[in-house]
Amino acid sequence: MDIIDLHCDALLKLTTLEAAKFEDDARLHANRERLHLGRVKAQVFAIFINPNIPQSMQFLEAVRQIEAFHTHVLQTEGMVHITDWSQLETLAPHEIGAILSLEGCGPIGEDLAKLSAILDAGVKLVGLTWNEENAVAHGAEQDASLGLKSFGKEVINLLNERDIIIDVSHLNEQSFWDVLPLAKHLIASHSNARAICDHPRNLSDAQAKALVEHGGHIHVVYYPTFIRDNAKIDDIVAHVKHLANIVGVEHLGLGSDFDGIDVTVKGLAHAGEAQNLLEALREHFSIEEVCGIASNNFRRYVKDAATF
């Protein structure tokens, strides 16, 4: 079954590892060879800037990662830049779609022109924060009572105008609730169920239900910290089953977080092993439902929003 994976951090490694090669570098969980092996038909590549980098340098670092996307990822045979969601349906059998996202608006400071420039590079999903506070909102590690800022509303308006999907995965709880009624297109690109693993990066049942009621989807993440201690593939399946019971399996997908995690689940160590998760899901869901989780639910999500 083909997979659409809504989150990896390969661009960070491509800009920080010496002599990194996207084609087959074993230091990358999500290199081209492994994506092909795991039948990942489309991969979202996040632009992530460490908040420890001085604010004055963060936009430049974002540009460096966009450059890496073009010079490393898109110059690799078979990789196709997805700038319109309809391209997902026209990829040739040997091709893999490559999609840009922005993980946190820290690099734009308080400058909408910088956000526009990043969107012009082809970014299709934007997370308003990483785990920290920025000029837009408060992240998952911040006081849960602190929410969206006034500049954040300007950012959301621009994202809505450009039909960009707003990613809520790294928001703290109040920011999540503030964003929900304002955003045109919503998704949690890599989050699990807090009812199973009580971590601020996961979604409570109330959040999961509200997100789907506002048209959003939830893509489960493979990072053991967000799954359970000594996590196995079956433990990811438990999150999928719980969320399916809460919001319906048709609203679920995958967001590995490969290359952004330092620990992996046994049997799911890189993108080349992605089919192992689908095989485990087949023990609890129908083929149609697993195909939905793998890619078809997200395909339908972008088709249903006719303005994309």
C-alpha cells in the first residue's frame, strides 16, 4: 500500500551532516532509497529551525533548508515537487512526491513578508510553533493557559488566503483552542492520543474530536516518547485504534517524524520499514481502512477542500 507521510526532518540533516546524500545516505531515516523501499508515495519535508539559533539568523537558516530541498531532494531521480495537491494523482509509478512544510513560525519573527517568501517556495503546511513560544503563539512546552497572539491572527489570515494547511501538532492547549475556529484548513501532522500517552505533544480526546469536527485530520507519529515506554509497533496500533474509536478511522493518517527523532520503534527504524506498520494495522482494520490510513484519507482530505 502506498503511504503519504506528513512529517520528516530530513532537511535538517541535509544541512547539518557532512557530505549528506539524499539518495542513499544511511544517516537519513527518510532517504530516497528507503522511501521507495517502504512505498512512501509522497513525503512532507519540514523546514525546522532550532529555536536556540539567534532570531536574526533563523530566516536565513530556513532559506538554507529550502535550498537543500531543491539541491538535494528534488535533484534526486524520481523526486517530484508537489506544489498543487492534484499532482498526488499524477505521479508515475517510479516517482515520489516531495512536499514542503514549515515546522514553527519562529523564522519569520513578526514579518509577514518573510512568511510569504517561505510560502512562495512551495510550502503547503505550516505549524505555527514548535515547542517554544514565538511571536505567533505558544508551543507545547509552554504554559497551557497561554494562547494565540495578535500577530498570530494575522498569520492565520494570510495562511487562509493562500489555502495553506495549518498544522496544530506543536501548539499548547490554549493556542490549539484559539486557532481552531480561525483556521480554514487544519491537520495534526504528527501527534498521538494523550489518553494512552499523557504527553503535551499528544491530543486529548476533546481536542481530537474538535479537530475533526472542524474538518481536520490526525496523523499518528512514530516517536516512542509519544507512544509509550519501550514502544513496539503494536503500541502505535493502539493509538490508531483509540483515535479511530474517538473520531473515525477515515480521519487518520501517518506522520512518522523520521530524522527528527533520536529513538525509533523496533521494526520501524526508518522509512524502508513503513510497511511493517500497515501489516500490523491489518490485524485490526480492513484493507480499505488501512489504505485510508496509509494515504487515501489524506487524498480525500485535499480533494474535498476544492479550493486547495
